[in-house]
Amino acid sequence: MEIVEVGAIVVICLFIGMWLKKWNKIDNNFIPHILGGIGGIFGIVALYTMPDFPADNFISALASGILSGFGAVGFHQALKPMYKQADKSDDG
């Protein structure tokens, strides 16, 4: 079950990032940094609330969360070509 907890942070950060992008109040260049910070917070919260969280100390939980936040950015970038392709098919 360890991967599920980290994956949950990635998915939550992905949706937060998509919301931030649509909100247009924040420069897109800051979104990866914001998601890294939010992921770090979620990692620390998960350490103390999820018994199966893969980190066993504060620093590991923080690092795991930050990497999960950045992973959400990478996941979005990997899916970006699919978004563009879907937009083109809707226009036609």
C-alpha cells in the first residue's frame, strides 16, 4: 500500500496545479514551486496521519512530499500532448 499514499499526493497536487493554471492569478513559472511546497506539507501530514506512509521521519516525509509535488508537474507535462490533441479534435 505504500505507493498509494505517495500517489495520492501526486494526484492531489496535479489537480491543485491544474486549478492554479486556470485561475490565472499566479504566473505559471511559480506553479512547480508551489506544488513542491504543498507536496511537502502533505508529506508531513501523511507521516503523522497515515500508518503505512513510506517515510519514517520528518525529513524523509518532507522530501517524499516535495518530490510528489514535482512529480505532479512532470505528470502534467507528460499528458500535455494528449490535451493538445484532444483540443484539436474538438475544433474540427
